[in-house]
Amino acid sequence: MKRVLAIILGGGAGTRLYPLTKMRAKPAVPLAGKYRLIDIPISNCINSGINKMYVLTQFNSASLNRHLTQSYNLSAGFGQGFVEVLAAQQTPESPSWFEGTADAVRKYQWLFQEWDVDHYLILSGDQLYRMDYSTFVDHHINSGADVSIGALPVDAPQAEAFGLMHTNEHGRIREFREKPKGEALKEMWVDTSRLGLSAEEALKRPYLASMGIYVFSRETLFDLLAKNPTATDFGKELIPESLKRGDHLQSFLFDDYWEDIGTIGAFYEANLALTDQPNPAFSFYDEQFPIYTRPRYLPPSKLLDAQVTQSIIGEGSMLKACSIHHCVLGVRTRVEDEAVLQDTLVMGSDFFESSEERAVLRERGGIPLGVGRGTTVKRAILDKNVRIGRDVTIVNKDRVEEADRPELGFYIRNGIVVVVKNATIADGSVI
């Protein structure tokens, strides 16, 4: 894998994940109490023996830069590798920002071409899955492909949201369509049992969805970019163009857990699914394939007369005589007595407040970090450093699906209340 360079695409403004992307790039959104979304593709690369990685981003990249700097010194711990952020920049030759996935790669192709590598692995920075990319690259090489695409077997309802591949019995792609429906969808049916699924599963999932991850042979990637100067997107433009001109496109079947963290609803469900027992769909407990992140050296969590069921508690947390059910609590989370949290994701805090500081805050009419005494929170996301007062109720009382209340410090997306980063919710508030 020494002759493979990974390019991780940070995505656009992340509007579907707003307000979690209000102050951070999409790959920097916290995950599972202590990680960030970007940790997933980077860890997959490290575990696959790929240690040369660029992360392309253009929106709110400060926290992403900080996280990568504090987390990944690959030259010290993982061999002579690197993880480097490439932010969109305006130059005389290229006065615009990134306009799509292919355009982002094109704008930095001068840098990618300097590396003496044979293959480029193009990844997304906002997906949750575990994959050994070395088998993906080996499959690409052994099949003699110019381009290989990660393929996820899906059923008909799911298929309408993806770019779909129609392949022959050897997995070679003959046709690629973006989000087909009706008769166009039926025409993309594939006998997925030929690619390794059981006969029963093949009937359930007869469509091959593009995961948005690719392996390009060096010459093919730069030739496609050069001959299609106006193409800005891989899935919508470059992949169909590559097929049209007769390149060898190969599918690589991935039949395991995969989640595109594209919306607030998907993000919320993916996080809470981590608490499922005994076998969650995705687990961070895998000694052979660990997920890396920033080492924080925090003290262990402290629970004082707290009732906790089916939950994940980040280190450095303090829970006092409260009830926590089906929740994910991030690092340094503070929950006071008589508080009830259910079906809730709390991202924790960036710093501690001592008991003395909290007492002084209260005396001056302020609200300490965390969740205050007697508060009830259900089906919500509390972003970092929030201050929830005493006897607050956050339950989406009006059953609203979508709402913007920035002046009050919260939004509602997919029926989930999202309290924004650094927000303060006053004592006795009802949401």
C-alpha cells in the first residue's frame, strides 16, 4: 500500500447537518462520545497500511485542522506517513472555491501528481463503516480496472437515493445511473448472488449502490480530469464519462455496516445505535481494527447514585443522582441530580468547571456547564459546551418536525431538538 495515496473529501457546507456544522466542518462533527467523523476514514487507512492522506475541505476548517494536528503524528507512530488538510484557496489560475468532488481533486492535482504512487483512493469524510482498503486496492489491481467503485447491495426503497451500477457476472460495471426511479430503477437490477451474497439476501438487495469511494489508477484519474475540464462531480459526471469512453470500471462489493451521516436524523440514529447490546451494528470495540482519535488523558467518569441503562459515557464525565437511558454522553459531560436524559446525544464539553466556579456562576445568576438539576431531556442532541438550566424540559412538546429558533439557542430537525454549541437554556424553559 506504499504506492497508494488517499484523498479524503470533506464535503461542502454540510447544510443537511446544520446546525452541527455551524462552527465546524462536516468531518469534524463529534461522534460516539469521543471521536470525530474524520477519524473513521483515517483509521481505516491506517489499519489498511495506507499512511499518506490528504483531507480536502473549505468550510469552517479550524476545528478540523486542530483535531488532525492533535491526533495524527503519523511519522512518529505509524511510519513515515502524514495526514494533511488542504483547504480551498483562490489563485490566479483557479479563482473559485471547490465546486464539487472532482473539482476539489482537480484544484490540487498538481500536488497529487508529485507523489510517486500508482493509485489514488478517493474517500468521503462523513461515513461510518469499517473497511480494509488494501483488499479494495488489490481487487482493483487484480481485475485490471482503470476505476473501481465501492458497491453496497441495497433494496429498492434505498436504491432510489443512490447512484446505481449495473454489472456483469464478474462485477464489471456496464452502466451507471444517478438516483433512478420507476422503470429506470428496475433496469438496474443485478443478480448480487454472483458477487457473493446468499440467494436469499440477493433477492432482498438486488441493487448495487455507489458508496462514493473510488480507486483510480494514476493515468486514468488525471486523464479524465484533463479531458473533462468542466466536470465538477465524480458520481454525476466523471464516472459516466469514464464508462462512455470505454474505461474498465469494476465494482467492489462491501456487504457490511455502512451509514452515510448526511442528515441530522441519520447522525442521531447512528450514534444511538452504538448503545445496542449485545451486538451493535457498528462497534468501536475491535482490537484488530481500532478507531483512532485524539488522546485526551482525562480522568475516569464518576457516577454518584446515578441510574444508567444502555448508554455510552465519555471519560471525564460526572453524573449525580440522575437517570440516563439510551444515551451517548461525550467527554466531560456534567449532569446534576434529579435530571432525566432519554434517547439523547450529548457532545460534552471542551473544558472543566470546578465546583467553586459553578457555585460562583450560580450566585451571579449564570448557568454552569452541562444539564441542571430537575431537567428532562428526550430525543435531543446537545452540542458542545451547552448550559442547560434547572427544571428545563426539552421534549419537542409541540411535535414539530422542522423549526429554526437561533435566538433561543436551538433548532429542530427531523423532529429532533438540537441545542447549538455554547448555547444557554434558562431555568424553567420548556422546548
